[in-house]
Amino acid sequence: MDVATNLEQIQQKIRQACLNTSRNPEDITIIGVTKYVTIERTREAIEAGVTNLGENRLEGFQQKYDSFQDKAIWHFIGTLQSRKVKDVIQQIDVLHSLDRISLAKEINKRAERKIDCFVQVNVSGESSKHGLAPDEVANFIKEIEKYPHVRVIGLMTMAPHIKDEDRLRSIFKQLKKLQLHIQDKQHAHAPCMYLSMGMSNDYQLAIEEGATHVRIGTNLVG
Ligand SMILES: *Cc1c(COP(=O)(O)O)cnc(C)c1O
């Protein structure tokens, strides 16, 4: 299917999820995850109107960034090794995988501006998933205050690839609850106004539970 048609279908489902929960579709950002696809397919996504792109590996990120630069807003959604920060941090608009102090420290050292970051949380507790345990998040965010180039704009999670809607909703609800808890603290460095959750499999549910950023690969460009 061409990307424009896929995008229309996704936007339709997003509108429905927003209607179900009295939310405004304008508050939802679709991040087109291009990690599986070519430069050509990525170009098609940009031409269809996808302005936010996500990559989870540095090679892919660099390749797409070099091709399209100012035509997109660049989200890095995979694990970032500290020693690689210096190579890419200037190009990243939003990092979705802040999960350790050593990474915050390195970003602070290398970035020449404030970097908008989501703190990655392992809500499901799967050992294969990266991210902080939910009960570590508040202290972690407090620590981040020491690093003025890091701004915590929200929380991110990856739900397991399952069909069980109740289980998925429960994971998204936990992240929403944690977000409210962090917002209550009114940290200047951590406004935490966004939630990055929901992928091809579960983005409608995620939006109904409060997602502001959905990361969609397969259903959009796959
Ligand atoms: C690959 C990936 C996605 C997109 O997954 P799809 O199921 O293809 O939509 C979203 N988030 C992260 C972190 C990913 O690595």
C-alpha cells in the first residue's frame, strides 16, 4: 500500500480513538518509524506529509538524516550507547530512550543546546526491554536536574507484542499515572508533558490511555 493511503487510515483510527475519549487529534504526533525501509520509501513518507521520523539504529538514522535533514523532525527511538552520543546528538531533535544517568551526563557534555528527551520506562517488566523500573523513575528524573542540556519532556514505553487489550491498557495506564506523578513535582527541567507510547499493534489503545506520540512503522511504511 502507498504511504499516503496508510497514513489516511491511521489518521482515521486516531480520530476515532480521540472521539472515544474526548481528545483532540491535533495533540497526537505520528512518528513514522522508517527503520525497516529504504530511502525511497522514506521519501514517500515525507511527501505524504509525515514530518516526524524515527529510527532505532545509528546507521539507519545517519543515512536518513543525511538524505532529508531539514525536511523532518528527527526522533531517535533505540538504545543509544554513551560513546556514540558525540556522533549524533547534534542531529537528534528528540531522544526517546533516556534510561541511565551516564547517558544524561554524556548528553550534557556533548550537546550544544537543550535536548528534549523521553525517559524510557520498562512498565511491562519484560527482561528483554530497556528502561527504568517504574519505581526508579521519580528519583532518576530528580537526578537529571544536574544536567542542564537534558530536558525531560515525557515518558516512553514499549508494550509487549500481545493482543490482550486489558493488559496493554493496564501498561499504558501505569505510564500515564507515573507521568502525572512527575508533573506534580513541577520540576523546571522535567515538564513531562508528553507520553510516547503505542506502535502499529496498539496505538489506538495507547491514545485512548493518553499517548501524545505514537511510533508507527509496519502499518505506515512496512
Ligand atoms: C520498531 C519500533 C517501533 C515501530 O514498531 P511497529 O510495530 O513496526 O509499528 C516503535 N518504537 C520502537 C522503539 C521501535 O523500535
